[in-house]
Amino acid sequence: MASPNSETLERYKNAITAASSVVGAAMLLRRFVADVLPDTALGALLLLPPASARRHSVVIEEFDGAFYNRVFLAAKAYVSTLLAAAPVPLMKATLPRGAGAEQITLAMRPGTAVVDVFDGAELTWRLSSHGGRRRGGGDDAREVFKLSFDGRHKDMVLGAYLPAGMARVAALSQGHRQAKLYSNEWGKWRPVRLRNASTFATLAMDDALRQAVVADLDRFLGRKEYYARTGRAWKRGYFIHGPPGTGKSSLVAAISNHLRFDVYDLELGSVRSNTELRKLLIRMKNRSILLIEDVDCAAVAAPRGGAAGGGPDYGSTSSMNRKVTLSGLLNMVDGLWSSSGHERILIFTTTHVDQLDRALLRPGRMDMHVHMGYLGFGAFRELVATYHGAADDAHPLFPEIEALLREVEVAPAEVAEKLLVTDDAGAAIETVAKLLRDRKAGTEEDGGGHHSSHWVRITFSGLVHYDPERDRLGYQWMSQLLALTIYAILLMPGFLQVGYYYFFSSQVRRSIVYGEQPRNRLDLYIPKDISRPCPVVAFVTGGAWIIGYKAWGALLGRRLAERGIIVACIDYRNFPQGTIGDMVSDASQGISYVCNNIASYGGDPNRIYLMGQSAGAHISACALMDQAVKESSGQSISWSVTQIKTYFGLSGGYNIHRLVDHFHERGLNRSIFLSIMEGEESLSRYSPEIVVKQSSSQIIALLPLIVLMHGTEDYSIPSSASQTFADVLQQVGAQAKLLLYEGKTHTDIFLQDPLRGGRDPLVEDVLSVIYVDDEITQEKISVTPAPRRLVFEWQLQLARRISPF
Ligand SMILES: Nc1ncnc2c1ncn2[C@@H]1O[C@H](COP(=O)(O)OP(=O)(O)OP(=O)(O)O)[C@@H](O)[C@H]1O
């Protein structure tokens, strides 16, 4: 007999078996129905509404695992665009951090819904919230969007509605986003307010070139897969070159505005070390542009043993002898960007392709080279259209302008300036035609003074322009002015004695007129004994091209006159009265006066030496090279380079390209310095080092012995400037000698040493050159009592420390 327990078990088994049979049968039936009967027939059989007519939903959760669900974010952004016009009773308003009030966005509250209509279909977005505040603090609330719609529209929703919504959100976010401009300051990226609104539509350039650049940019953006597959850094390099004012910076802005990429404008001169550079590069966001303008002038300090090569480093003292080339920078960029970051663009711009490290121009280094040239007629028409609306094809001046543009070189910036002058298109076009005619005839409004006034204008407009460094430079100027005042007070006893000599000594002949310009004057320091014709030094004083004055040569004039040498201190126009061209022309005229008239003052016209200090060394070297070029080409000249026995350059700079950043760092604003030098395009012309490199052997053969003298602790113009110039001179076969004064600063060799009295190394070296063949005079000088001290040692020491030079 079965026990009650076994009965129960039996009943349980039977139930399970029956249930399994029912389930199995149901499954079989389902399978059969599904296989044999179509969906609609089944629905009809069961009296259900057709599947397509039922409500379907897509659930979009806020998080996908630990990460934000990008579809949710897009949905949220999309829904917010529906809210303003929707009858939703409760909404919340949000403002993205740092955005302006115009960017207030509306958002749904959980538990509310909004209806959208697309292609005649109604779609409901409902927001709900799950989870909430956790006990131990924190919040795990998660929001969910449910998009529901009639099942008949399923294909349309998935195939058209959702993609269109996503695209709209992407377009909106791009549209809202203002590309930012950053510049580096003290090792950090700082946003800059100044923005260039240029776009490819407003940029006048060759149409084929414009299309090529845009296509290249778009291809770059769409090649994520390609870069990932090939393992290359997702970056692209553009090298933009062309004369000033042709739109290089505007092209960068157009690229940035096209891609909506931020621009990081890297000022290499302000980068203090390789580590700082690396940090700056790492801190750039994705989808951004690294811009290095004027790469021909760029130099940056790097740690000892860092990337090698490159031009001399004119950075701070602590960075002496530390260099990184642009190729080094490129290597760093390659290394960092291939391991982190993507969608990065690197842009170099320059006006001087010839000044560049060849390695940079090697194919493959920069992906695309873009030349921005002078204005052509097509681009001119575009400019007219930009500034005055669609251009009238039949404007009567167009044929003439088209012909003129084929003959004269004019930068788009110049024409843009003219077009802006008036709202009257006809009058503006007439102004442009006049500019072109004048240029062709060589009779532009400001004639010879064109450069000066043009650059002065730019300088003053540059001064009122927003400049993120202005505060720092302003502070630097103030502190340097204070230092200069204290420096002058400390050395005042010496200056007063020299001043007394200058004004009251019968050995000084002041302000002899040598030309027609206002500052065409020179002072003569004449030795007591002129019974025999004396050697002559034509001296051009320093003063940063701004504060040069002939009297600054009084101490040197006195010292040399005491040793039998006539010194002629040549004054010249300073900035802004004149620019470098005027200064060089004045100096040359002064030298000419000396060469042609010095015999009447007791000088020996066969023993003329040229000397310049600091800016004066630069100006006189330019005058010398200019004259040599003229002389070798057979032009008529008023003095001959061969009349100069030796050129002495004291603490000078001879490659201006390398000094722009250095001076800017030391407080001589770049725009002012460029104005003094008549703009970037003139830097090579006024860099004797470059002129020498480009000179023929006939020109070099004309040059006298060149003696370059420099203190090794000169921070105003580092001694490497003389060193490099000496090297270049020697390489081209000129006679050059470099004399370095260990531990001496910019003013030590010229001011403090002579004020100290006793032996003066610089004067001794000059004398040894001038009297090299004159043993009797050398003998005489050796027994002449050394000059007496003019200032106490403590004052000199203190002045040296405080010196702003
Ligand atoms: N190709 C151009 N199309 C339209 N405007 C231009 C063009 N080139 C210059 N401009 C106008 O001239 C101004 C100065 O041009 P931009 O600074 O871009 O020239 P640049 O070549 O970078 O000059 P620089 O070498 O002196 O820095 C621009 O703000 C713009 O108004």
C-alpha cells in the first residue's frame, strides 16, 4: 500500500507532467502558428489590432553602464528645442557654465511629456526618473526618456526621425559653439578676447586653392577610421606663407570658423622650457588648432641636452645655450599627439620662407603648403562683394583695375582698407584704382615717407589694440623706467663731468651740420695735437633706435681723442621721427661727410674707422652693407666702403629676425619694433648677417676688417649675436674678428668701464687695431697716464645691478 507521502509525490509528478505537456503543446502550437500563419492572420484570429497600429516605444536611459549615454544627451538637447512651443506646464531652465544669457535652455521635469510631430506622425517624449538619494549620501537618480509612437511609424522613426534629431542637435551644438582663441602666458593657456571673424566666404583668395583647402579639411575630419587603422596621430599640418597682409591670419581664422576648432596661438618666445612646452601641448583640447605664427623668427628655450640644433637662443640668461628647433617641436608634437588627443591641426605661418629651417619644408613634414599671394582680379571682386555687396560686373573701372593688378603687387589688406573707407561702392573702387595707379607710377600719397608714416600709424593703432600681454609689458616699462632713473642718478657724478667736458671743452665741436634732415648733425672730438693727420672714428651711438643721441658718445669720444684719434659722433633720426631706412640713410650721409671733410679738421681721410654701439652698431653695419652693395653694382656713391679701414661693432645685433621675440620679452613691444624696422618684410633687408650671406664675392671683397666686440653677460643683445655674425662673415670669406669680454654686460664695456678710470679693455683693443702699424704712437700711449675714476666703485656696482640694459 502506498504511503500518504508517496501519494502526494505521485500527484505532484502528474501535475508536473500535465503542465509540461500543456507548455510543450502550447510551444508547439506557437511554433506552428508562427511558421504557418502570417502575423496579420494571427492578429485577426485573436481579434487583436494589427501590430503596426499598436504603440511602440524606444527607451533611452541616461547611463550606459558607467558612462553617459550619448543618445540620451542628444535626446535631452533635442527635446529642449521642442519645449518653447509646447504646452508643457512645468519646465526647468538651465544655463551652461560660462555661457551668456542668450543660451538659456529649457529642460523637462521628470513625469512630464511633450509631443512632437514629424512627417505627420505624433511622437511622445516622456521623461521619468528612477532611483534617488542614497542612504550614505550621494545620488543615484537616473532619468529615462521614453519615446512612444504609433507602430506604423516604426521604420520612419528609426530610419528618419531619430537620425534627423541627432543631426539637428549636432548642428545646433556646432552653431552655438564659438571657437575660442588662446595664447600662452607664463606657461598657461589664456583665452584671448580678440577674434577674427574671417570665413572662407569672406576671404579673398584663389578659388581653386580655397576649394582645395576646404576639401582637405573636410577629408581630414572624416578620416577617423583611416588614422585609427594606420596607427597615425589624427592630425594635419598646414604651412601658410606669403607677404604681409595677404590674409594668412585670416585664413587661420577661416579654418577655425569652418571646423569650429579652438585656436591655441603658441608664442614660442614666451616658452621658458621644454617641460613648459610639453605641458602646453598636453593641455590643448581635442578638435583644436596649434598655431605658430612667423615661424621664421621663432626660437624657444629647451632644457640642456634637449632637442638640438636651431638658431641661437635669445631667451633668458638661464636658457643661454639651450635651444629647440621647430623640427624638435614637431617631433614633440608627433610624440604627444600620437599617444593622446585627436583631431588636431598644426599651422605654421611665415612671410619669409627663405629664412626657414629646410627640414621644416621637407615633404611630409607639413601636409599642405598654402601660398597666400598678392591680390588678383578674381580675389579683388570677392573683396568688393564682401565689403559692398554683389559687385557690378559692368563697373567701368574694372577693366583698368584688372590690368593694373597684373602689373602691381598689392596686398589684400591694403585694398580692404581702401574699400572700408566709404559705404559708396563706386567711390571705394575709385580709391582702389587710384592706389594701384599711384603704385604703378611709384607716386603713392606719402611718397618717400610712405613707410615711416605707415608703420607709425600701425604702431599707434597697435598700442590701442587689445593685447593680452599689455599689462605685463606696461609693468615692465614702468619698472625699467624706474631702473633707468636710479641707474642715471647713481652714475650722475660721472655724467656731470662728461657733460661739462662736452659743453665747455674747446676740443669738442658740437652739432656740425652734415645733411638736410633735422638730426643730421655730428659732434667732433678733436685731439689736442693735430700736427699730423689723425686717425678718425666715425661713431654711431646706440639707444634702441628710439633714444639714440650723438652726445651719448661723449665719453668714448673723450677717451679716444685723448689718444690722438678724432671721433665724429653722428646723430640720426630716431623712431618715430624716422624708421630704420631713415636712420641708415642718415648714418650713411654722416659717414660721407666724415670721409669727404675730415681732412679740414685735422683728420686723415686714409685712416677712417667706422664704429657703432648697440642699435648704432646695427645701423652702421646696415649702412656699410648698403654701401657695399651699391658700390659693387656701379651706382654713384658719395663715399667708398674701401675708405673704411675697420668696422667696430660694439654689443650689436645683426640678424633682426632673431631679435624680435627677444626684445618683445624685454619690453620693446613687437609691433613697435616691427614698425621701427618697417615691417616684417624688411627684416631681412636690415639684417646685415642675411645681407652678407646673400652677397656676391665682389661685395664681400669690398668689406673692411670687421671687429665684433661683445660682453658675455650682455642680456640686452646676447653675445651670440656677434658670434653668429662673425661666423657668417668668416664663412663667406670676409675678415672678421670676435672679441668677447668675459662677465661684461651691455653697458659695462661702453659706460661703467670708462667711468671707472684706469685700464679700459675695449679702448685698448680699439687702439691696438687702429695703431697696429704705428709703434711710436703705441709706445706713447703706453706711457700716457690712465684716465682717472669719475664715479665711486660702489655706485658703479650698484648701477650695474640695477641697469635696465
Ligand atoms: N585675402 C584676404 N581676404 C580678405 N581680407 C583680407 C585678406 N588679406 C588680408 N585681409 C584683410 O587685411 C587684414 C590683415 O590681414 P591678415 O592679418 O590676415 O594678413 P597676414 O597675411 O596674416 O598679415 P601679416 O603677415 O602682416 O600678419 C585682415 O583683417 C583682413 O581684413
